[in-house]
Amino acid sequence: MNKECRQPSSHDLRFLKLLARNFPNIATASTEIINLEAILNLPKGTEHFLADLHGEYEAFQHVLRNASGTIKRKVREQFKETLGAREQKELCTLIYYPERKLALVKSEMEDDAELHDWYFITINRLVKVCRDVSSKYTRSKVHKALPADFSYIIQELLHESTTDPNKQGYVDVIVRTIITTGRADDFIIALCYLIQQLTIDMLHILGDVFDRGPAPHKIMDILCTFHNFDIQWGNHDILWMGAAAGNDCCISNVVRIALRYGNLSVLEDGYGINLLPLATFAMDHYDDDECAMFQSRAAVENERQKALIARMHKAIAIIQFKLEAAAIKRHPDFEMDDRLLLHRVDAKRGVINIDGKEYELTDSHFPTVDPNNPYNLSPEEEELVNKLHHSFVSSEKLRKHIDCLFRNGCIYTVVNGNLLFHASMPLNEDGSLKDVSIMGETFHGEALFKRVGSLIRAAYYGSDDKEERNFARDYIWYLWCGKNSPAFDKDKMATFERYFIADKATHKEEKGNYYLLRNDERVIDGILDEFGLKGDFRHIINGHVPVRTIKGENPIKANGKLMVIDGGFSKAYQPETGIAGYTLVYHSRGFQLVQHEPFTSIRRAVEEGQDIKSTNQLVEMTNKRMLVKNTDAGKELISQIKDLQLLLAAFRSGLIPEREFHPITNKR
């Protein structure tokens, strides 16, 4: 008997009897062991890491469709001897955007015979690519990914050899019949999307889907239907989660940022948020105000609309400062009294006094601020806040997307030897884990992350503990901008200063110790130890702070143990970074960092075959190909094999009687 097949104890029997419901005899249990052992020796699936998408829907969609250049590499490897660069590019574009490329190709064809020849050649090429990307998976896993309409046909094409002369005619007839029955377009589209899906086994989003860019809601539509993804919430995601939970500080910030970047369509069209009450309020109270510091960063051609957006922007900013002041006063433990600035304003003299020093204001018009009670909302402001609150908590589309973030995300994830989180780990000056006080208890490291994650959920879903529920509703806003927030970790968010004080010294936000020490291998090792990661190949992967490549900053830090992949996906950051983002690919040979140039448009990608220009950098390659057995999923499979071996021992010893299994009726 196999040495692993030890005799089960009486303690095991209850579990084994349950397992025997699925595997009722030696034959079925043995077959499953053989199947799992085979899976363990397949190459590990490709993991794809993206961070700080910030609403850049077109660039995100393209990087996802081309798998950061992985599909281009597969096509090149498959056809390097038979296709030129132009034909390879055409095939790649078809795989990325099958519907659009098909329409373009058909418009250029002169007759049906020419089109049929193109169909025949193209389908055969796509099958070769699909066969390559599916080779690291079991037939069962590929079968589950197949489109229902073409499942049988694709299976036949993938698993029949075209080098066998007896099979070549069979394959050719299948392809020609697809064409003559008028299903070629549908088949090509299905095959292209299958290639995309099989190229990426797991997608990791390291936070910040929302804000700045024009279409975070469209990114969320894609993610919520993606076959396998997780997300480590960023501070911008948490802000939107707080808004959906009904936190008014979060709501005002979300609206302000949308106005700042000219993304009103995200709120109005994407989520059905009614901004008319804000527009009316702004016209009533700021109609004679130029609001020069509140001009949108987006180009607005209509001057009246441009002026209105600026006034709405200023109106919600003032409301935000008042709402935040109330939260700060409710929670002295947040230690954010330095963010109470409205009472320091001397509007008549046009100055503000901070820490005994006077600064000139860029704007001293505060029509809704009562100098005697500067943090009180006016009745009109209070009514506006209530209307915005109702609009956010009533948005079905927003709730659907936030529910998706909760189902597929957390503040951190540990997977395959990698610790993933968006921003920071609070540290002391010496690099040790910082104790952070939350509701009278202190937490650090993994315990801090877990406590933060539980409070975010409590803010949205509620809690049986009334004190925790009330605290969580404010704490979710603190995570957006608080100095001990692992999603932020700076001494302040200088929103007021950037709007109202010309002296840029006041705009500076001092980063936490993690950002100062993250190139120290000893510090990173300490964090990895805290999360139980062992071995030579362990890493932290995060984003949040753009890597200024243009100034020579390296995204690979701490001797390769930390990878920062925020390289400017957001167009707002690209002047600072000099590139259009990093993505990270982790395949069976190791890590590959991909540096991207700015993406132009989907139209140019389709019509001109213009792909994102990307530069690959090998970060860490292994001598031996990584297999499923080397992954977290592999460890789970090994555990299942051991359980099945115990079940075999129980069958053979007579402790559990075997039963028949009828595969056709699925009855045992």
C-alpha cells in the first residue's frame, strides 16, 4: 500500500463518509487521484497584475485584450516562420477586437470567394493560437470556458491533429462547413474571446478603479463579468464604497473629484446620480463668483457650462470641508484637527493663519460660510446633502458594482508567494510594524489589515455591534485620507491648501515611513514574514504612488522583493511618470514587467493595427518551469489527494463499504 494511504482514525470517518458521497468506490476515488496528480504537473496559469486604472477604460480594455503583449508573443512564436510582421499584426488585432476587425475586413473584400478564402485561412490560424494558449489547461477546464454554441466544434478542432493526413480532410470539412452555413463571423468572434480568456488565468487589480478617468463604470462592467479576478481595494475604491454606504463625506469627495476632472457623465449617465440640485444651489450662491481655482481639468468648450461646473465644484468643496469637520470632531482619535481650517480664514483680509503663520488666499469669497459658525451647514446645504445622499444610496448600478468589489476583493491578498495590497503598510521610523489604535485597541501588520477590512464591510453591510457600526461609517472616510490608513498613509490630504493657498509649501503631503523605507530589503522581509510568506521567491506587489520613470525611478525595489506597478495608467499622471503605466505578468517561467506607452484609441488599433508600444523587462525568471503543484491551488489539490488516499484505505479495509456509481444517471 502507498505509504500515504495510512489507516484512517475514527476521527476521520465522519469526513470520509461525506467524501464517499462523491467518490463511492475505489474506482472513482482512484480516477480522481490520477486526474489531480496530472493537473499538478501542468504549467501554472498566467497571472496578470494591473494597478491604478483610474477610469481609463480604453487603455484598460486594450491591455486586458492583448494580455500585456502575451497574445502578440504567442502569435509571433506560432507564426514566426510563416507570417510577416504585417500579417501577424492583423491577426493580433482580430483577436483583440473581432467584431470591429471583421467589419473592416469584409468592407474591403471584393467578392464572396475572396472572403471565404480569408475565413478558411484565418480560422485555421486562430485554432493554432487557441491550441497553444489552451495547452497548459486540462480538457475539463478548457471545456468549461468554451462558448456553448461552438463547444463541440472547437473541441474537435483543438484536439485533432492536422499533421495526420487521415484527419486533415476531416478538419478542413469542419472549417468549410462553418463558412458555408454562414456562421464564420460568430465562430471567429467566439474563438477570439476564448483565446483572450485562456491567455489570462487570473487577473489581479491592485486598487483604484475609480476617479480621474472618464469611465470607471465601464471598467467595472467588464470586471464584474470577468472569468477570474480579485481586487485589493485602493483609497479611491474605498471612497466610492463609502459613498455607496451613505457616508456624506465620501459622497461630497466623489462629486468634487468628478467635477475637478470633468467626469460628470460617470455620475449622471453611469450611475444615475442627480446633480441638478447641486447645479441649482451653485447658481443661487456662487453666480457672481469666477471660481478661478475650481476650473475643470477637462476641456469644456461651452463657456456657460464651464462656469457652471466651476461653481458646482466650489460649492461641493465647501460642503465637503464642513462635513469632514463634523466627522473629525466626532472622532478625536482620528487626530485630524489640523484639517479644521475654515475657522482660520480671515475673508476680509484675504488671509489664513496656520500654526501662527499667515498665508495669502487665492480665493476669499465664502458666501455660504458663517464666520461665527464656519462648520455649520446652511439649511440649503443640508437639503442638498440629503438629496445627494438619497441619490447615491438609491443607485442600483452603483450598488451592483460595489457588491462586486466586496465579493471579489479585500484590503489585501496573499497568493502564490506574493503579498498584494494597494498602498502601504504603516511602519515606525526603524521599519518595524506600527501599532495603530482603532476603537481603543491596537493593531499592526496582518491584524491591522484584517481589522480594516472588517470595518469597511461593517460600514457597508452593517454590524450587530451598534458602536462598531457607527464607528465604521466614519472610519471608511478616514481610510480615504487618514494618516494611519494603509490605503493612504500620508500626514494629510492637502485639499484645502491646493484650492485656497498659493504657497506650494503648504500643499506638500509627507509620506509615511513605508514609502521612505520600501527599498530596504530588511524592511520588506519583515513585512513578508508578518504575513507568513516563506522562501526565496516572495514579493510585495502594490501601486498607489506613481513611479516617476521619466526621472529614472525604478519600479523594482528591495533587491527585487517589491514591485510597484503604478506607472501612470491615468492620463492625469502621465506627465509626471513619462509612460502610460506598468503591468506585471507572472507565467510559468517567472515575472515579466511590461512598460506601456500611451494608448491612442480603439479606432486606430482596429483600422491601423496600432497596438500599445510596450517594453518587456524580465524581473525574475526560474530555471525550471513552475507547475500547478508550486501554487496555492496546487497545495489544495495535494491536500485533496491525501484525503482521497485515506478514503481508498477506508474502502480497502472495509471501514467504509463501496457503492456503485452510475455516470449516465449520476445516481450512486
